[in-house]
Amino acid sequence: MGFDLVLFGGTGDLAWRKLMPALFQAFRHGTLPEGGRILCVGRDDLSDDQYRALIQGRFEKVELSKRPSPEEFSRFAALLHYLRMDLSQPADYERLATALNTRGAETVVMYLATAPSLFTTVCEQIAAVGLNGPQTRVVLEKPLGHDLASNQAINATLRKVLREEQVFRIDHYLGKPSVQNLLALRFGNALFEPLWRRETIANIQITIAEELGVESRGAFYDQTGALRDMVQNHALQLLCAIGMEPPINASAHAIRDEKLKVLQSLKPWTPETLSQHVVRGQYLAGASQGQPVPAYQQEKGVAAGSQTETFVALRTEICNWRWAGVPFYIRTGKRLAGRDARIVVNFRPVPHPIFRSPLSEANRLVINLQPKDGLELHLLAQGATQQQAEPSLAPVHLNLDFDQRFGAKRVGAYERLLLDVIAGRLNLFVRSDEQEQAWRWVEPILQHWRNDLSGPRGYAAGSWGPSAASAMIARDGFCWSEEV
């Protein structure tokens, strides 16, 4: 009978901000499979109706287009049920097993929107009560561990109670339509793939910039930092999508094999490159959207004198035949000058210019992830009215805005990923060996920072980060793309 989606952490921040709106959108679009039930788990003592009222109130805080009408919510609320559980108590898992076995759903999805420290406990306990059968799929949110050893320990526990194909390690950036269209752009069209190599590409930049500070997550963020929060997962997954070789087919196994090869090919760190090619920063007091904002160390939950980084910029290379010598730059941070997530592919200039063109202007492909969503191809063109003996070129661009093109048919990242879990599609989820290899590459940076007593570089809130990040890329003769 249909599916059961068990949402551990059903009263938490992630549940009402991301997961419930995504499930409602799937329900509104008619793509949520029939006969489903959403069983939300939390420590609060609530009835089904009290939980439904709580979620209805929380929907008032999501963006207007994602809010249900009273009639829509009434129909959606019929799917919502609540079960009080203390995740540290084995007896409570017996009650969960009874609730699930009584109904006998064809597919059971366990979504762990909980503190990462509970992941192994929950997985062991659901196995102890026999809820790890072939119909069960477990979704794990990041971060999975805080270093390579802890990640390997979590994966070792998972392997004892679940098969790899039952584990869905979620990275919501992989669900973004622009990332999906990056793969379609490369492997569904003949236009770009012949150019997708060292002979024609000068450098590639990945920027994930946020205007917001740590908000109410100060205590969590202070134990995590930008490298673990954004680079080890989101940014490296984007790099894999850009750098991977064409897979033999569109299966999850083939795609994830190629992503793993990229991670294994990343240039190893040396003491010299750790000093020159990695910049960490921490925001100071400044202004955001015209309003004064405090420094990171004044945020609630942040430890006095904290050395946690809120900004990372780094340079790396993929050491293989296709990409040898092409620099890949990653930059991410909080309290930056704008909210802007993008991938910029900068092509090399023409080898023999016969036109006058703007200084340093060359072709580039921009994959916008947020707040815009689409592709821009920047070209050079000659105006029709020019009469000069030596014609000059001016920049123009072709713009594909996915929101304008696909409109109401767009599917958000979490909506797409939740539907994929229910359907058992693993393509957009991270395999354990990928994740461990990403930690293996990041770990020397963490070790270098532990031994570096100088700490993160300060940057004013509302800026683009420490000046050292611009100096790093300038040493190669390039600059960051900062069109917000």
C-alpha cells in the first residue's frame, strides 16, 4: 500500500522550512505517489491534529508561492500523522515498528532530519526492530561526520544494517535544476563537450555566496565552519559535475563512478599549496542590505575568540588528461556582498585576434544556481553601424532563464530529491566512497589550520571576503566573476 515517509525531527527547523514545503509542492503538482502517509516523529507530546495545526502555522513563514490555501492544506494534512518518540529509547522504536507494520507500505522512507550524532543510533535501532528490510530507504542529511575517521565510522555502521543502495546521502545542490541541466548541457548536446577541456578552457570558478550570517545556527556552525558545511559536500559535488568524464549511461552506478574518479584526481595538497592556495576568513562587523550587522564572534552561540572560518577560497586542479593545468577556484562564505551561487567556465581567448575587443574579454559560460536559475553564454559581437577601418567587438550574451522558460512546471531541489527517494532513484545521491574521498582530500586543510596559529583573516560583512582571496586568483592572471 503506497509509501510511508517517516520524518525523524518532524518538529525541527529543516522539516518545516524545506521538507514540508517540498512535500506539499509535490502534492500540489500531483507527483506525490498515491496512497502515501507522512509520519512525523518528535519528542513533543502532540496529537495528529495538533501537529497539523503546527505545520499550518509554519507554512505562513514560507514564501508566498509555496503556501497552501486552506482547502489545499486540508487535503494535504490528511497525509500527516505524528508519533512521539525519544530516539534514545529502544522501546519507542517498537511503537514505530507497530505503526509501520500494521499498515504494510510497499516502500518505507526514513528521513533523518536530526542531529548527525543520532544517525548511527537511529539506524541501529530501526534494524533492531526489523525495519531495515529491502523496502526501507534511509535518507541522511549532511554533515556525515566531522572528518574522515568519523565519516568512515558512520558508513561502517550503515553497512552492518543496510545495503548501500538503501542509503540516500542527500546533497540538495544536486537537485537544483541548473545542476541537472549542466549534465544535460554536457551529455545531451554535441555543442559543448568537444570544447570541455584544457585546450579551450582557461579556468573554472565555483562561487556559493550568502548574504546571511549564521542566524540562529551559531552553536552548530561554530563546530562546523565553511569548509565542512559547504566545500566538502556542495562545492566538490559541483566540481565533479563539471569535471567528470561522460558516463557509459545515465544509471546511478555509472554517474557515481565518474564522480569518484574526479575526486581521486584532485591535486594532492603540499605545505606550499596549503599556504598559497587556501584562504580562510571570518566576517567582522559591517553592513548587509544597508543595515549594520555584528561580527561573527558577536553572534549568539559563537564561542569567545572563535577561530571558525565563515569564508573559504581555494585553488585546485584535476590531474588527468582532460584537465591538466586548468585551475579550478572554489569560493564560499557568509555575510558576503550578495546571495549568488554560480559556476563560471572561462574560455581561452582566440589564438590570433583580428578584431579590437574589450580588454580581457573572452567567451564564458555562466551556470546560475541562485537566486537566478539558468544559463548565460557570453560572446563578442560586432555592431551593425560601425564604420572603423579596424572593427571592434562588444560583449553580448544569450540568456536562458529556466523560471521563464519552464514557469510553473519547475521542480525545487528538495521536491525532486524526495520524489527520487520514494521512487528509489540514486542518481542524485552521494555514494559512501565518494564521500570518504572528499573527506580524504579536505582533511589536510583541516590539519593545516589546526597548526596555523594566525587564524582566519577578517573581512567586513557585506564585502566579497578577504583580499587574500583576490590575490590568490590574481597570481594566475585572473579575477573572480562578481556579477550579482
